[in-house]
Amino acid sequence: MSKNSKITLCGVVSALCIALMFLNTVLPFMYLTIPAAAGILLLFLLLETSASWAFMSYATVSCLSILILPEKSSALLFILLLGYYPLIKFYIDKCKIKILNLLIKFLIFNLTAILYFIIATKILKVPAEEIQAFGISIAWLLLMLGNITFFLYDFALKGVAWKYMYSLHPKIQKFIK
């Protein structure tokens, strides 16, 4: 793929990611799903070009989303985890020791979840009382459910990448050549 094609592809994917992130203003209940979908678009970019091009697009989308999106919490989720994780997942998966592989992934998720909570409550001024039910803090329950969801997301990323490489990638390569 030529350098011009890579630049064009990165621009189009970055624009699609920003357009997706803008959907959070219309569909605020999808504030977790939309950044995850934008991260999957970056995964396709990684598979078509290289890690450096995909990370440049991640940086572009991250900067633009934090600057121009009215909904900062979904932009923060994209920046802290859902944007770069699809890009680093396959490097983590190269580790042949499965337990170490899982430990690294869940360490990344849990540190990110705690950092997100701190930033959301201290900087974005989200009241901590919103994370309570019946006077009981449910942050630990949410973290546990988040770990389960993250495991499913990690598993789905592998399937999405496989499906893309064996069904769409050959068609895109014919179109580019």
C-alpha cells in the first residue's frame, strides 16, 4: 500500500471514529459501546497498514475527541482504554504463557478503570453518589462486572480480527491494487 493510500485510509478511519464518537450526543446510553466500536475501527487500520499508522490515528482521534466532543466521559474511555487496547492486544497475545497474558490484560483494565473513576469524580466532577445504590457503594460490583465484560470484549476482538482478515481483507486488497 502506498504512503498516500495509508494517509487517506488513516484520515477516513479517523473521521469515522470522530463521527461515531459524536453519536454519544444523540445516544448517550451507548457511552461504552461507541468508543469500543471506534477502537475496532482502529483495529482494522492496524490490520491494513501498521502499528505506527494506527497509533497516529489513535492519537488524532483522542486529541480531537477530548477537544471537540461535548460528552467527555466517552472520550475519556476511548483515550484511557478502548482506543488503544485493540492495538496492543495482539502484542500482548504473543506471550505464550496464558496466565501471564490474562494477568497483563486484566491489570491494564483494572488500572484503567480505577484511573477513570478518579478522573471522573475529581476532574469531571461526576458525583460519587451516582455510583451508589440504596446507600451502598457499588463501585466494586461495577469493577467486577467490568472485568467480565472486558473478558468478553477481548474475546470478541480476536473473532472480529479473524473474520476481517479472512473475509474483508482480501476484497480490500483487490480494490486497492
